[in-house]
Amino acid sequence: MFSPAAREHSLPELSALESVIDMGSPHLDVKIMGQAPGPGASRHPLYAIALGNPSLDVPAVGFFGGVHGLERIGAQVVISYLKSLVMRLRWDTSLHRQLEDVRLVFMPIVNPGGMALGTRANPSGVDLMRNAPVDATGKVPFMAGGQRLSRGLPWYRGQPGEPLELESQALCDVVASELLTRRFSIALDCHSGLGFKDRIWFPYAHTRTPILHLAEIHALKEIYLQAYSHHQYVFEPQSIQYLAHGDLWDHLYLQACSNTARVFLPLTLEMGSWSWIKKNPRQVFTRLGIFNPLIEHREQRVLRRHIGLLDFLGRAACGHALWTPAPEARALRHADALAQWYG
């Protein structure tokens, strides 16, 4: 499907993704959502890959990475999981049965141009996770919460009224067509950031108001704890850490809530990079080293560490009818979640 010459000049992560697409071609539905600008006049395809049952009657899970070009490990986690599924399809009959009941969607490299440049933003200088038309209702961190002063400064949002960046729009189109068309769906967006702990965030980022589906998030956390009692994650609303303008997942969640019969649970995996830096302090002197494990065995450990979470989400979506709160139990579950996260 892809020539060796094309791979030779692409990003390592893009080459890895295209190799996985080749290996899984009989089972994968592959779309190119656009050609994103890269350094100079180069262009990079924005791949969306799906496998499993395409019927809108089954739930779906979307896995996203590489929204911030500096955080390559997020793209690597998603590609690694996709590759594991492709390899298992050769022999794992239980996986084939699972895929009859779920749709799995992958967009591992949302910002290939930023990744090629080694920047958080895309080549236009826009931070894609500050790009949506959603304004915070409270005070945001100076600059880091999103700014409109200059695209030459970090965390630039773009100007009011401008269309979404090509990469942002591609992500929204994939979510709208593959996830928001179903009665139940989950999204996981893989990032890395400064911190000692791995965190799983859920909306909102623009307000401290609890989301409509807080009870479902609380129930999802509970079944995860039941399945993985010894885990490393902190589950929390992003607003506990900080507020921000322009969050794409807030934007998409608000769209999803326009249909009260729909449950859409967007999650963000924020891998704590200080755990890598403390073992190799020299990393702090490189831009990539602040956000990625640079030693090979630590990178491999990170890739193994999160596979269980991604696999869990697919299984949880398949069985959502068994764990999502019944109407008569939602009020109590919501109250428990309020006490835990907003008390």
C-alpha cells in the first residue's frame, strides 16, 4: 500500500503506523481525513483507522494521539495498541467475537506537522487543544490557559470566528461520524505532561461545573478498580488541575449532549513525565525529553504500561449496558461522584 520511498522520508511514527496499516489491511477501514502541512512544503496524511462492526447499533471507542507534536509518546501508545490488535487478529478468536459487538477507531497522529517540527502547536502556531470555540467561565492560567496575542507564543488559540485548524476539524469529523452517531461511545486522547502520576481526566476543562454524565464516569472508574485494583491512575475532572479555553473535548462533549439519548464519555490520559525525568535527569535539558521517555527500555515499559487501559475501554464499551447506572440509581451515583470530586 505504501512504497519504501514514501516511508523513508516520513516521520518514524507515521512510518510505523503505515506498516501497521499494511499488516492489517484485510481487517482495517482506512480513511485519510486530509493532508496536514509539515515543514517547508511537505504534507502529511491524517489517518483515521477503524476495525470492528460498522453498524451504528454497536458502541464505539476512539483512541487519539499526537495532538501536541512534542508529546510523541501519546501517538506511540495508540500505534502500539493498534499493532497488538492487528497481530492478535491472526489467532485470537475471542477478539474476533468482541469486534462483532464494538467499533474501535484510531487517529494516532492528529498533528503530524507539529511532530515533525518538534513543537506543541501545529505548523501554523496553533495549539489544537486550545482551538475550539469554547471560552472558560473562570480564571485560566496566564498564557497556558489559551491566548490570542500571537501565534509566535505558546498556547495560541487562533482568532475569534476563524474556522478550526485542519487537524482540529479532522479530529472533530472522525468523532462526529464514528462516535457521536452511536448511543454509547468513549474517547481516549493520549498526552504526556509534567507530573509524577498518570492521570485520567474527563470534562470539563472550561468550567468547574460537573458534566451531565458524571454518574457514568463514576461507574466506569468503579469497574476499572474492580478489574485492576493495583493501578497507577488518578481519575479526576480536568478542572481540578486548571481551566482552559478552547478544549476540543469540551466542544465535542457539548455537541453530544444535544441528544439526551446519547452517552459520550471523552477521557484524556495524561502520562506523568517526571517519573521518566527523575531516572534520567539529563532529559530535562532537551525539549523532547521533558515529555517523552528517551531511553528505549523505559519507552517500552510505558507502551506496555497502558495497553491494559486501552483494552479495558473496548471491553467496557461492549458491556456498557451491564454497568452504566439505571435511571433509578443515577441520582445516588451522581451524589457519590460529587462528594468524591467536587466535595
